[in-house]
Amino acid sequence: MKRQHLICAALATAATVFAPLTHAQTNPNPPGRTAGEVVDDSVITTKVKAELLRAQATKSLKISVKTLDGVVNLSGSVESSEQMDSALRIVRGIRGVTDVKNNLQLRSR
């Protein structure tokens, strides 16, 4: 269990370091956005992904996370409304998140 936490922490750290660099290479000068804004959004996205992986209710879900100007857009599917509520609660609790757009879908059973 401790090994799993170390792996998650290492992945989150690597994503935090490299995500802004990757984004900057693919879109070096986004219109109307500073480099700092792009980095801030990348950091928020990484934090959201790490927290969703860490939480028991959401760790096995495939949720896509995109952030623009502090607004986090969640998409993908969940098995229950409890999982959806948990994901939304986690995201809203992350520093820097100004709003959450919920595009999660409940899977049909």
C-alpha cells in the first residue's frame, strides 16, 4: 500500500513538472493567455487528477480533466451518483479551482 502511495506521488510530481512544458511546446503562445495562466491551469489539472486517483470512490474511474482559467471541466462516466458527487466535492476543494463544469455521465447498468 505504501508503495502505491509513493508511485502516485511520483506520478503526480512528474505530471506537475512536465505538463506545463508539454503544453507550452504544443501551444507556445495561446491567444490572450500568459505563460503563468497556462502553468496555473496545468498545475490545477494535475492536482485534480492526483486527488481523484487518491480518493477511494474515484480512483478506478476514467475521468478526463481539463482546466481553463481555473474552471475545471470533468468528462467521462461514473457508475453512481455517489461517485459523481465525490468527484465534484474533491475538485471543488482544490485550491485555485474557480468553477467546475460537470460533464460526467452515469453509466447504464
